[in-house]
Amino acid sequence: MSVEVGLWRLKGGQATEVVQGRMPSERLLEDVLAADISILDSGLLVLGRQFITPNGKRLDLLAVAGDGSLTVIELKRGQTEREVVVQALDYGSYVQTLTRDDLLEMYESQHPGRNLDIDFTDYFGTDLPEEVGEHKLLIVAASMDAETERIVNYLAGFNVPINAVFFRYFDDGDDGLLARTWLRDPEDIDATTSKSSARKRNYGPWNGTDYYVSFASDEHRDWEDARRLGFVSAGWGRWYTKTLHNLEPGHRVFVRAPGQGYIGVGVVTQPARLVEDVQVPGPDGVLTPLLDADLNAPAMHHHPGDHDKGETVVRVNWYSTVPISQAYSESGLFGNQNSACKLSDATTIEKVCKHFNVPVDRMTDGTFVSSSMSLRV
């Protein structure tokens, strides 16, 4: 049963005689949706339009929801044929392979100078999840023939997250009105996607201890320095530094090199401070300023005194680390562009702990025990 919701005026003016008809062009409908996706769903942020897929096809619109799920929007002016369903399924097979980094690059390609992480947080009030690829397929048309409608309903019966929405256009002289009708209740599609997400993820309540940390080596920080001197750090903007302040002594950190994999596990011993205020043991064991150490990173002391942009350092005692060239990575492990975030993915915790020979859980006396060392925090 179709669900009738909404009527929109395309531009200002008073309605006189209203005549139903087709959209003047498919491109106009795409323009309208790209400018105001709330006509479809107020919980979507448009990533871009006319993305070229690996097989050379153009995906009309791609949007992301607050939970990180994607919506493929395929427009078809006039009567929809079965082929458009096949095309939507093909796009679905493509977007399920997209990673978080892919979305960042796609967004920036169509929004020069913008950052999806920042815009996502501003729009939804939460960080862009690492888990992406869960998706919904939405066919937008003026109408749908009975055969195609049966195909869509058949696929939906097997939990394929596909739906169709019909826009009727009303010509009002200088103005135009849009009326929207859903083929299936959108809440049914959301329920299908949520169930699929729950099956694929192994998230549980946060254990109060474990954090994920992203460490990007460049001229401002070097992983070999961090391994040798015991720290993690980030800088060059509040978005990068603010989450490090969530790390407190006793928190366990799972450190990942972006695009490479996990490179170390340790325990926080000192909260976040600007690099010029951090001391580390020198060769003789005496504490010395970190900036006086023999550093591989030549530009670690940037933006001195700036608590938003300056290099922010958290001291860590390492259980186990490896060079970036030996980073541990496999499909399904958690990853995120935030400098630090709570880690509640049980699968990632278990696999990384096993790889680095670290116990999964904190002992009752506050000690983490491994075969190589015991560290009380």
C-alpha cells in the first residue's frame, strides 16, 4: 500500500489553477532534491551527485544518515522500467564496498575546501561512524508500472532495502508544486537496515576502559618517536585535539595508523597536554622536555600555546607496538578518523589483543597481564 505524504511549492507565489503533469525534466527534480533532501528525508545529508562508478555509470544522488548508513537515490523521469531496478541494485553492490575514507574523498571532490567529518558533526550533532556501507536503495519516479512494482515488493520481501517514491508535479503558472507518495512505508525499510546492521556489528556497552586512537605520522609527529618515548598526539585543529582530552590515566588505547592498521596497545599515564609542557625520561632516566629529545618529527612544535591547533600529547606506557610497516589489519576491524573515541567493538578488541598478546579484560586488582609484562595503573 502506498503512503501519501507531503506537498511542496517549488518557489514562491499563490496557487491559482493547479494542473497535474510531469516534472519539466529529471535534472530539475535532481536539482530540487540536492538543494533540499528533506523533501525525501530530513535525516539525510547529501554527499554529492552524478558520482561515476567503476563500471562507468553515474549514480544520481548519494546521501548519508546520522547512523552512517547510505541512501542511493536513482531518478527516472516518467514511467519506470524494470531496468532501473537492476541499475539501483548495481549501485547498491557498489556502495556497500565504500569505506569511510572513500566517503571523505567523494564529499571533498564535490565540496572543495569542506570536510565531511566536520559537516557531518555540525549537521547531526554526532561523529561520522566508521561503519559505513549499510545502505538503502530509493527509486524516484513519476509512476511505476505494475510489473516493476511487483519486483520491488518481491525484493523487499527478502529484506532487500529497496523502496520507490513517486513525485507528481503540479504546474501553477510561474510556480510548481510537488506531491510525494511512497510505495512502501519508509519505516519498514529502516527496520530492515537496522536489523542487518545489528547482525554485522558486534558493538556492546563501552567497558569504561578501552579507547581507539588514530595516529597519523608526518612532519608533526612520528610513530617511532611515539613508540620510543611513550605517547600519542594530534594537532592542527580543535577537531583533531579535542578528543584526546577524553583520555585519562588508566584508559587502555588501541592505536591505528590510518590506512595501515593497528600498531600498538598501551595504557594512558598522563592526560593531554601541549607538547611544550610534556616531559619524558631522558637517556639517563631523568625527565626532560619532550621537545629536547632526539625527535624524527622536525615540526612537532607548531602553534605554540594554542590549545586548539598546537600539538597535543598524551603519555602512554606501551604493552606492545610494531613499526607501521608491520601494522595489523584485516576486514571488519574498527577504524575511525577521530583522534580518539570509545572502543566498544568486541571483535576488534579481541582480535587486536590476541595479535599483540594483550589480555582482553582488566584484572580485578586493576592490572593488565600479558606474557611479557604486568602494568598496574
